[in-house]
Amino acid sequence: MTRLSLWGLGIATTALMAAFLLAADRPRTETTPTYTMQTIGWVRKADGKTTIVVEEKYRPALLGMDKLSEIWILWWFDRNDTPEKRSILQVHPRGNPENPLTGVFATHSPVRPNLIGMTRCKIIAVHDNVIEIESIDAFADTPVLDIKS
């Protein structure tokens, strides 16, 4: 199992939550929190098939998956996991310098502070801890973070 680091980018809050935080007199810090995430599986590509191989301990979480037609796969751009690439905040979309410089949060750029990719995938079959999918825009052996219906 691979551990990955996520950086806190901001705080989502509502008026009620803000009141709670103030009432609780939570300490404020100037440092960016870092969170650790573990992979739940891997993208595999072989013999013309694309699969998500889920860690055996998460196999019970696949119950009912065979009744779905599509799922969201959240995965890690592991080949971009360097401090330099994670610090890039603006890009020319699709790598084309003729496209205007755009913030990475407004693009599908594979370089970003937290390297989370997300793809909607058509399910072909589910066998044991393996989900066969039509395709995914991730490389073989890419870490999978989560699966959502």
C-alpha cells in the first residue's frame, strides 16, 4: 500500500461552522496542513484490457458494484509527484502556448498542488477484487485513491 501526501489548500466553511470554530476557540496556525492518504488499488493494463485491481482488504466494499454501469475512479498523478511540478499553479491548457495562461484549478492539468485525477469509467465486469473498465486516462500501475458511484 502506497502512502501519498495531500496539502491543505483552504477551508470550506458555512456560517454555522464558522460560529462553531470561533466558539471552540480553535488554535489558528500559519502552516499548511499535510494529510496522508493510502491507495486502495491500482490501474492495470494488459492484453487489451483495463482493470482496477482493488487491495484484497477492500474487496467487501465492492458489494453491489456489479449492478452499476459506470463509476468514478479517483487516482493519483504519481508520475508528476515532485515539488517542482506540484508548485506549478498556472498552465497553458493542453500544453498549447496559444491558449491563455490559466490557473490549474480551472483546467484538467496533470500538474497541480494535489495530484488527484478523476475519470468516469464504464464497467465491463466485476470479478472478485478486479473491476474491468472500458478505459481510463491514467497510465498502467497508477495508484487508485477511491471509487465512487
